[in-house]
Amino acid sequence: MHHFAYRDGILHAEDVPLPAIAAAIGTPTYVYSSATLERHYRVFRDALAIPDARIFYAVKANGNLGVLMTLARLGAGADTVSEGEIRKAIAAGIPPERIVFSGVGKTAEELAYAVGAGIHQINVESEGELEALSAIAAGLGRRQAVVLRVNPEIGAGGHAKITTGGAANKFGISFAEAERLYAHAANMPGIAIEGLAVHIGSQIDELSALEAAFRRLAEIVRGLRAQGLAVTRLDLGGGLGIPYAMSPPYEHGPGLIEAYGAMVRDVTAGLDVELGFEPGRIIAGNAGILLARVLYVNARADRRFLVIDAAMNDLVRPAMYDAYHEIWPVSEPEPDAVRLAYDIVGPICESSDTFATGRELPALAPGDLIAFKTAGAYGASMSSTYNQRRLVAEVLVKERQFAATRPRQTYEELLGTDRAPDWF
């Protein structure tokens, strides 16, 4: 469910008409719904039905300060993959004891910052990282809580580029090495080894691969305990998929989250561990849209290009993953409106700056507003200044209010990050 709907012929975000945001902030602009973020977090939490489960929202999906503050007030923690994300989470009001740090390439500086900040745990992904972290933490007089991220050699996801649990993927410690490294970590001076973690991919809409990965993790837990080693935590990652088709028939049927919760409870029954989860897309995806304006309609004999002011630097998913986003006109079309096939493209000098090909929409004209649905995850967080285009603006809506939580970058800010070499 989301809170973007037509009222009196105009698409609204909660109680705010989108043309009001376009007039005040301009386009292209991401618009997020507080009500949707809050609802999705509660639905996920309640579907788990696991007392004391820890939910670490995946900041990489959408690191907007307003989004993080909204979730922080509901009790969410943060799954982070850089020092910058840790700092952003803390700035949003998420305390360090509700933050985990993941990623295969953490630098010494990042590890030192995380240890010093007192975060809940670091998800270690290699033996080299384990050794480096132990030395850093011991040097700071700390023993850092750690879980080992295991690669279960079971990959899943909506695209090859978002599959992370296969044997050929770069993530995690091999299944065969997990018990040896866990025992080694138990004797390291800067390490407090607590448990295991796994994350096999993103946009997963069928639970068999997740269940198989979790059962492999449970197998390791039993093996470790048989050796007398304590295991108190399991971090089960994220990856549940969401519907990118916002109108029936939906891509995924209802009940996926509830079925996931039941599966987790079954697999982990009797393990007596603290369970952690890292949802991202499932919280933020349908909570955001990208608002854009039509610049030109370029009609040819065999096709019709709809040129808009948003570009692949604002929303890279279609170019990067061949991702699908529904596109809605902000002015509600009449039920019998003629529909035309458009190639919807942006202004960047790349043929890949194409959002959709042959997409049927009501007739549109220069100046009309459109909304890319399901753009709240991996939209603004992956945006850039390619072609020296200013970073896209972001807006958070709450009922009748809205605020620019990332104002559109100015040209002075864009150019101000550059420095001329001394010899010029």
C-alpha cells in the first residue's frame, strides 16, 4: 500500500497535490510519504512476530535525513555500509547501539570510527578484515561485537547485479571456512564474536532460496555450539521484493512478508538467538515517487519520444538494471482517454538515458507533470551529477505539510567542490 492517489483529478502525496510541490521546489524532485514509510515499517515488524527482533533499516536504499528520522522515531536501527552512512544515521537520531556496519571493503579509518562510536556490531566479511579489526579495536582498548557474514553459496534476486549470496559473488566468508574463522575470532583480543550474518540478494519474491540459506546458517550454529562456542546473534539480512506494478495485476501476491515471518520463526525455532533484519527496499520503495516535467514531444514516423527533465543521473535504475517503473500523469486522465505509445527519455547525451520504450500513456504535452512510481529505494541514493547536472531535490510529505529535506543543489555548490591546480 502507498499514499499516492488521485483526488479531484490531481495526483496527491498524502494530502499534498503534487503540482504544489513542483511549483515550490521545481522538478525533477523525489517525493516521499511519511505515512507509507511508517506503515511499511510497522507491517514488517508485526509480520515477523518475533519478540525483541532488531530491525536495521538499510540506509543504502534511501539515506535521506527525513526518511531516517521518520524511521528512527519508530525504533528502527540502521544497516550501514560506509562511515558516511553511520554518521548520517547518528545525525538522524539513530543511536550507535542500533547500528550495524556491513560491506566487503571497510577501510581502517572506517573501522576505527565505527569502534569508537560504539556501534552494535560489525558484519565481518573476510579473514583479513577480522585481523585488521581486532588490531584496531585492541589498540583503542575495545572488544568490538562482531558477526561473520557467511556466503551460503545460494544466490537470489531480481537481477544478476543484485544477487549477493552465490559462490561467485564477492560477499562474505565461504561456508566451508565459517567454523574455523569463528573459532579463531573467539581468541582474538579486539573481537567479541557474537554470531553469524547472511544476505543473498535483493528483490526476492520467492522464499525457498532464503529458507535454504537460513537453514545453512542454523547448521553452522549447531556445529559451533557442539564445539563449545557461544552463538548469541543471527543477522538474516534483507532482500524481500516489492511490487513495481502499482496497479492490478500485482507482480507479487499479498502475504509475502507474513510468509517470510512464519518461515523465519520455523527455521530459527529453538536456536535461542537474537535475530536481526536489514530491510531497505521493502520499507522505502513504494514510499517515494520521482516527479518530473515534460519538456518536448518529438514525433517521428515510427515512434514518439517524450523528453522529460529527469535523467538517468536522477534515476539510474532503468539504465543500470533494465528496471520497470510505472509512470502516471499527475493530471488524472479520463477513463476513455486515447493512449499513445511513448519512448520516455531524458536530456543526457547517452542512448541509455531511456526510462521506458513503447510505454502507453494518455496524450501528454510540454509542461505536463508525470510521476515515476516506486522510486523511493535506490533512486535518489544512486543519483549523481553526471553531465554536470545538479543533484536532484528530495521532499518529505507528512499529511498536509511538505519540506525539502535535500534542496536542489545550486550551481555554486556544484562548481564549489572543484579546485584548480596551483599551476593554472
